[in-house]
Amino acid sequence: MLLVAALVTILVSLMHSVLGGRRLIAPILRMEGLPIILGSLKNTRLTLWAGWHMLTMTWLGLAAMLAYLHFTPDHAGKAFLFMVAVLFAISGAAALVLSRGAHLSWVLFLPVAAITGYAAFTG
């Protein structure tokens, strides 16, 4: 089951990076009137771009940990699984409620929350 959660998390991260990067971040980075941070517009754009993709990297790291725990379950892993379940449950609920279901990330986040929550309490 944790391998399924890991694969769904990888799917989420790839969709986030590729689709979100093209459809959301790239147009924002081309906008005029962005605030200047760290002394230049270049740094503003770099911060937005890096922050977007760091979230993708975080999800890939979570996917790697889920796959690892599938093969080597332990007690510390239960706490990690619970943290992942809570993170994905909050993310899924927020996406569902705030976008009124329009942002389909909740379709992937909530199953990951359920799988990892189940694994935390039964594994």
C-alpha cells in the first residue's frame, strides 16, 4: 500500500512541477510589477521559481520515504507515516474546500492521506 502512496505522490509532484510550472509559475514570472525582493526583480523571480520547485522536491522526498518504509517498517516510521497522513489530509481538505473541488489535487492527496494513515495505525 505504501508503494501506491509513493507512486501517487510522485505523480502529484510531476504534475505540480510540469503543469503548474508551465501554466502558473511561468506566466507569473513574466508579469510586470512583481515586488522587488532581495534587491532585484531577478531575485524575486528566482525565489518564486525555486520555491515552487522545492515543494516538488519535498514531495519526491516524501515518496522516497514512503517507499523505504514499505520495505523496512519500524516504530519511528509510524510517526513519520502519521505526519505524512496529516500533511496530505490537510492539503487535500484545503484544496477541496477552498477551490470548491475545482483544483483536482484533492483527488490524489486524500487517498495518500488515507493509505499512510491506515499504515501508521495498522503497520
